[in-house]
Amino acid sequence: MVALLDDNRLFPADGAGRSLARTLYDSVKSLPIISPHGHTEPRWFAENRPFPDPAHLIVVPDHYIFRMLVSQGVDLAALGVSSGDGARVETDGRRIWRRFAENYHLFRGTPTRMWLDDTFQNLFGLDVRLSAATADATYDAIAEKLTTDAFRPRALYERFNVEVIATTESALDDLAFHRQIRESGWTGRVVTTYRPDAVTDPDVAGFADNLRKLGEISGCDTGTFAGLIDAHRTRRAFFREHGATATDHGHPTARTANLSAAEASALYDRIRDGAGSAADRELFRAQMLTEMAKLSVEDGMVMQIHAGSFRNHSDRIFATFGRDKGFDIPQPTNYVAALKPLLDVCGLETGFTLILFTLDETAYSRELAPLAGVYPCLRLGPPWWFFDAPEGMKRFREAVTETAGFYNTVGFNDDTRAFCSIPARHDVARRVDCAYLAGLVTTGSLLEEEAFEVARDLTYRLAKEAYRL
């Protein structure tokens, strides 16, 4: 059998550091996976049906894959990505797979290549590199396995050694699949996360209709600002009944505001029906982050902010294929001034946890680590999209540890729709963290026995405790 992966990948090149990193990794590699934030489909686990084919399992849902292919001129439609305008898209899984395979060389040197090779070798038992020449053979090998019970969603969940996985649903979701999971008697733990962007961001398509729907399903009067907050309070309680311990907020900036009740009501009146200026809409998003923080103080839900993404950068792609098609691009983000209004209200509240993510690496040492190093509510989320890679993870540890330490971070989360990549992504994080810890030990900055404890914390305990799982 040809190994697709180096067993010592991502460890230091020198003998002493490599040996210690390997020993540290061996102590944590088999720990259960805590996946506290992601975008897998609860329907998979509720219905537990076989995945349709290799392409629709591995290629079609993964924007890491198709954004690279698009950058080299491959059409999204040719990759099976559905179109909102009714245009024809490829539906033949084998054709999609062949196109992916013939372009597999494009992923050389990327974390995506490492995740995929890990999936191919360790999950599907492949011993040949994916290429145009091996496309059909690898497709057939994977497709055959997908027909067996061992490769259904629940079986894979158990094989991956997942202890808990959190999905992410809109505030308007009825959570029917989560209810179905709970009522099925299956022991796997799949919880939801409250994502209210559709009713907190006036720039989301259909915002006014979304507000009306929120009022209908919550039984609250969303025609007033006070009623809107009550509606969120009601929906958050509904999500908690379905296992939610956290909320998630994807905003273009981290700006927050602290308006008076009268000012907030007047602002809401201006934007409620889709009107208001761009400045009004940004101010409303800012105020709603503070309102969500106040609700988290009240109900104990952990709050996450994913800021700094210029989402759907290509108007043409967005109009044709919709959101989340690989065209979200990082941009500079301010946190010190932006978060101050929220922190003035909630920053010192006992029991409140706010996890911050960024796509702006320059903010780690300058802003985020100093903030998390003093405010008791703040924790730093792991490197997010574009930086959830070996070098990005290493730079994160180097940038934040001296100021915020390890215990103001929250371990790792995979933040993915690509189900089969979850164990591979966690394995990369475990290897990188163990390599970093080995470096601290060999340079005299950390005791060896401490490194083993920290490795376990970064792998397992911090995520479980931060997300209250």
C-alpha cells in the first residue's frame, strides 16, 4: 500500500523537537472530537440515509475545493453547484469527480490537499493518488463503500469518535431535524446553534419579511423594538430546548453600539421595512450585537462573533449561485474601539462568554490577545477560514500566547460543511499544537509535564468548557 501521507507531517524537522512532538501527539490523537461550531446538516443524522455518491459527499458541499477550481477557470455549474436562476448544472457525480480529479494537482501545498489525502487514505482506504488516470477507480472504490451501513452518517459520526457536534441554524428554522434526532433514540449528540443574522442584518435579502415571520413563530410583536428583543428571547429559549448552548453572528465588522431604548426604537422604525441609510443599517447591526450580548448574560448562551468577511464578493456569482460559494474575502477589522460599547455593558458580567474570530491576522497580537488577556468574558476562537491551516495555526499560537496564554483560547473547531474532513482537520490542529508545545519545551519556556496537560486542554477540555458542552 502506498502511503498518501507522511506519518510525521507537521512535526519539527529536528530530532529532539520531532520526538517530543510525536510523543505529545500520541497522547492526544485518540481523544474524542468536540466540534462546537460547524455547518454539517442535521438532516444527515436525522434520516441517516446513505450519501448519494463521492462527488456530492466530498466536492459539491466544500467551498475550499471549488473556490480553487474556479480560480483556474472551472465553472461552478460544472462542479454540480446548484443555480438559483434555473440554469443547467452538472448532476452526474462521476463527471464532477473526473473534473475534480484531473485538477487535483492544483491543491498541492494547501491544507485542503492534506485533509483530502487523510480522508482518502484513512477513511476510504485508497492507496493511489487522485488524478485523471485514477478518477474512475477511486470513484468506484468510494461509491461502493457509500452503499454500506458503515458509511452512513451516524456510523461515520461514531467512527470519527465525535463526542458532540454543533450545527448552525437560522433563527427562523423549525429545528425539525434536531427534534427527529432526539426522538430517534440514537445516542449521538448533535446540537444546534442560534444564528440570527437573517433578522439582525438589514442587508440580508427579505429582511422585512423575515421580521414578520419571526413575529409569527415567536408570538411576539416585531413591529416594535421591544417586541423584536422579546422574539429573540423566545426563539433562543426554543433553541436551548433543542440542545443549543451558543449563538453565532456573522457580521461584516465587529462594531457594537449602546443606544438608549428610545434611540434604538427610533432606529428600528427607520430600517424595519427595508428603508434607512447604509449608516442606519450598520448602526442597527452594531446595536443588535450588544442586544444579543445582553440576552447571553440573561440566558447563559455563549456568544460567537465571526467578523471581517467581505461576503459574496462577486455580484455575478451571488446572483447566479447564492451565498457561500467561495467568494467571501478577508478584510481589515477593528476590535478595540468596535467592541467597547458592548464591553462597557457586558464585559465584566459574571458567566458571560464571548468568543471572537477574525479573518484579519494583524489583529491577533495588536488587539485580540490584549483584549482577551484582560476581559474575563473574552475568549479567542481558533484560526478561521483561510487561516485554519498549519501555518495559520502556528502564527496564531505565536501571536496570542505571550499575551493571552492558552486558557483564553478555546481549542479548535472545524467550521465545515465537509463532513468527512472533520477528523482530518482536528488531526492537523492536534499536530500543529503539539509541535508548538514541543518548541516551548525544547527552548525552556515550558515544562515537559505541563506540555502534556496543555496538549490535552487544547485538544479537548477548552472547547468543551468554553461552549458549555
